[in-house]
Amino acid sequence: MTKIPTILTDRLVLREPEPQDFEAYAAFMADARSVMNGGPLDRPAAWGSFAREIGHWTLRGYGLMTLVDKASGAIAGQVGFWNPEGWLEVELGWRVFEGFEGKGLAFEAAVAVRDFAYDTLAWRPLISVIGPENDRSLRLAKRLGARLERDDWQTPAGKPALIYRHPSAGALANAREEAHA
């Protein structure tokens, strides 16, 4: 990809990161929930992390997108693709910021971005890297149809992680056809 796409869902705008997104990002990265994302971080370190994520787009041609809640215009989180040095392969990842959890926004965004990866980019099945204690992300991965593939991986930073494999585009299409039959 050379241009960061904008993807619209019923409740979200998924778009390229912008400088004004940093305040919500810094608040998330200061929280203990950011441990699998390299946090908690103070503001200067969060800025470096934010810049690194934006640079990922230049280096890899894909990255994380900002979730904007259509109803409020607020930054609700991030979703997209991540594959830094030392990663197994392209990951479909998500983060939902405080105040937006439990509303199904991560599911809505992840489905839209996964469909984009399969339908527009013709990518093969993606993985999600999840901390073993992150119950919300584990439930979301399962809701997305992903299955545990590995329970023995460690991130390059040495954090234990579970690897979930998402269904292929063909398997998703078959499941949709069966649901409508």
C-alpha cells in the first residue's frame, strides 16, 4: 500500500494516524493495560512509540489505523496490521481506549480491517498476538473465529504471548453462506 486507506463502518471511521490523536494515545500508553504494547510509558516515550507506529507505514506499507467514533468524534482506539522486526508475520491487532470498551467497536473495526486485508490486499490468514492474561482480547479473537495456534511464543521484548490464527477469506465466505442458508 502506498496510501493509508480510510475505512468506514456503521459506527467508526478508520483512518491514518494524525498528530491530534496523540493525547488519546498517550493516555492509553500510560495505563497498565498497555503492557503488551510496550507500556506503561511516560509522555516522551509514548511519543517515540507513536512515531514508530506511524513509521511502520513507511517501512512496511501497512500499520495501525486510528478508530474515530462517528457519534462523538472521539478517538476510540487503534486497529490494523503490525509486523515489527522479530515478529512471526503480519498481525491483526487492536486497542480500545478507555470509555469505549465493551461496545463491540473492536469487533466492528477488526472485521472491517480483516476484510480489507483479504478482499483488497489478497493477504493470507492473519494472526493476532495476545497476552495470556488479556481476557477481552482473547474473547474478541475467538468471536472473530480465530483459533489458538501457539501458546509458547515470546515477543522480542520477552513477553509471553498466545498466537491466534484467523480464518481464511474462503472459510469466512463459507461461514457467511451457511449463516444465510
